Amino acid sequence: MRKLENIPNHLGIIMDGNRRFSKRLMLKPWKGHEWGVKKLEKILEWCKEYDIREITLYTFSIQNFDRPKEEFNYLMKIFTENFEKFKNDSRIEDNSLKINIIGRLWMFPEELQEKLKSIMEKTKNNKGYVINFAMAYGGREEVIDATKKIAQQIKSGELDIEDINEEVFKKNLYIAEEPDLVIRTGGEKRISNFLSYQSAYSEFIFLDKLFPELEKDDFEECMIEYSNRKRRFGK
């Protein structure tokens, strides 16, 4: 691993290309998500090596609820099984991992909701690293939900309109932390409703490789490119 001066503290990843990867292997499209899970385990290892303290993963969008029923049910099964397995993973305690699930979780089947709540409850006091899984998530929907929360605070007298500022708004988002770098695999060059508010000044890297094809060398090249960029924030 190459030592770099500048590493993102918070990394966002749009994990695109699982279904296309599966189609290349002449399998049902949703079988590609199994390779995606395996690749994600590698990604977490690489982030640990670079001491990236927070990572946000675009795992399942609001729009993904429109997937075919067979694929949707298959994904719910993968999520339910893997979050239960992850909750008992020794790496959580070894690395003091805090797990957040951000999005409209009430849209998921009840069994999965319970698994997600359980892992968040178990890890809520951990201080080492943070993994945010964006599930039933949309950036625009997040802004709408934050706006509703602020409106309710005004209605109840907790907040005055004049006191609304950027900090107040950020506190009402699912997460306030802004990613330093967002990586998208799969060849598309758009953010697809991912961290729309938080990524206003993020650096972006778009990779042609499908997510299951991503290798450590690709990840390291992203870190090198980020380290070489000059972030000016409009200055």
C-alpha cells in the first residue's frame, strides 16, 4: 500500500454494475448481488488499510423498489441474512465499528427492519469507524424529510424560522457528514440521487469497471488521484 499525504476521511461509493456483471456470466441479473457482497467485504478491508474513518455505501435506492418482484425478494433475503451475519462479526468489536442505516427504513419488510435496527442499536456507542448503508435512500427524499422535520419543529415552537441556517438543516438530514470523495463504478457518470446535499463539494471519480470487478489496484489509484487533487471549495 502506497503511503499518501491526503486521504479522504469520509468516502462515498455508488456500487453500480452488479446486475450487468451477472448478465455477462449468463445468470439471472440479481445473482450479481452475491458478488457485490463479497466485493464489499474487500472494500471494507481496503478502507481500514488506508484508515478511512467513515464510508457511505449506496446500497438500495428508493427507485430500486420498482425492481421485479423476484429480484426484490431475493435482495431482501440477502440483506436480512447478511446484516444478521454482520452483527455478530468480530470486526465490529475489534474496530469499534458504528453501523448506520440511512433512508426510509419503514419501506422495508418488517423482518429486515428489525435486523437493521438491531445492528444500529448494538453499535451506536462505537467510536472507531463509521459505515453508513444508504437503504431505501434518495438524496431528494432526504431533503424533503429534513424539511418536514424542520417544519414540525417550527409548528411545535421548538424552532423559529429566523434560526434556520445551514447547520440547522444539516442536523435534520439522515447524516450531516460530507463525503470528501465519491467513487462510482459501472461506467455511468451521474450521482443518481446519492447524497445530493452533502456532496456539493465532494470530489468525484467515475470508473468503467463494474462493482464486482473492482480490484485493490483500482481502489489505490482512486486514493492516489484524490491525494493529487487540490480542493479549493470555491476559493
